Amino acid sequence: MKQTIVECLQKADLFKDLQTELLEALASIVISRSVVAEEMLFTQNQPATGFFLIESGQVKIYRMATDGREQVIHLFGPGEIFGEVPVFQGTVYPAYAQTTKKSNLLYIARDRFLELGKKQPEILLSLLAVLSLRLRHFVELIDDFSLKDITARLAKFLCRHCSGCSIKKVKLPFSKTDLAAQLGTIPATLSRTFKKLGDFEVIKVSGSFIEILDCETLKAISNGDKPEGF
């Protein structure tokens, strides 16, 4: 069991550069959890007692608007951690965390992690790099919501799956409802945006599969440069 946890930790960006003995020390404080789909892991303003690493499955982090709408902040998958920032501040979780599918998680309690970090500071240093990347993500998120419309935001999301090829088929990693929430819109508006991109032959939508037909135009739209007549 411990060896399985060590292997899982080693695959995570947060811990991949740690030496084996440090991974084994970390594995000794990890609690493994198997959870069902749509299970609430923590709620907004709940005291932050620990953080999670996803072994398999998916977790969405979201906040609730005053009118009851969800604003998805991020969707995390295998090898990623979540819930770590408030843990190290000693405060509360600023958002909700819920699984979107059956998941296997590794839970690391705050007190035990900090105690280990005092003995092995390399573990804490590895966390700084991840937090820096997380900060960059939130800066880009703020920029997207304040400066880009839904068409540009959707195009940017699709561009992450476009590597310069002329045709590429992508399967959405989650439902269109969750994608709408992540992009800060409603499903109906997202559907109209997909249709508009399809009408201009930039993409072709087949259920949860998106075929990218014109990668260059898609990139231009993601930067706010829309084709004539769009």
C-alpha cells in the first residue's frame, strides 16, 4: 500500500523531484480515500485542515453567486493538488470542492505536513513552484473575464488542445454545463457560441467531441482578432 502511494506521489508535479526517502516519509502521513461522483469534499468558509492530491478522477473547485449560479474556478485531474493555499495560511477554504466522477484521492493533513516540512524543507520548497503556477493561472483567469468575451474564452480553451495540426478531434474532459460554468456563462450561450464557430467552419461539434478545423483562426479569435463577418 505504501509503495503504491509513493508511486502516485512521484507522478505529481508537486513531488516528482523529491528523493525516494522524502517520498516515503510523505507517504507515511497520507490518507487514501475513494469517493463517489458528486461528493462534496469541502465547502466555502470551512476551516482548512488539509489538502488533496488526485490519484484518479476529477474535482471541480467553484464558488456560488448570489443568484445560485456556479462559477467554476478550476477543474483538477490526476496528479494535481488542490486545497493547499488556505491550508498554509491557516484559514478557511475560499470555495467548494466536489468530485465530478468517481475518484481516488490522497489526503494530507495540514499539521502533519507542516511538521514534516520543518524536518525536510525540500518538501515545502517544492510547493512554492506549484503555488507560483497557480497564481499565474488566476491572473490569466481574471484577465480573460475582464477583457475577453465568451467567444474568445471558448476559443482559448479549445486552443489548449490544438497543436498546430490542420484537423484535430478533442473530447471534452467534462460536461458542457461544467464548461459553461468554467467559462463564466450559461449552457445556452455556450451552445450558441459553439454553433457560431461551427457556422464559420472553425470547428465541428459532434456531441462531446470537438473537431478543430482551422487552428490558426481559432487562435486569432482567442486573442480577440475575429475574422471578417464573424
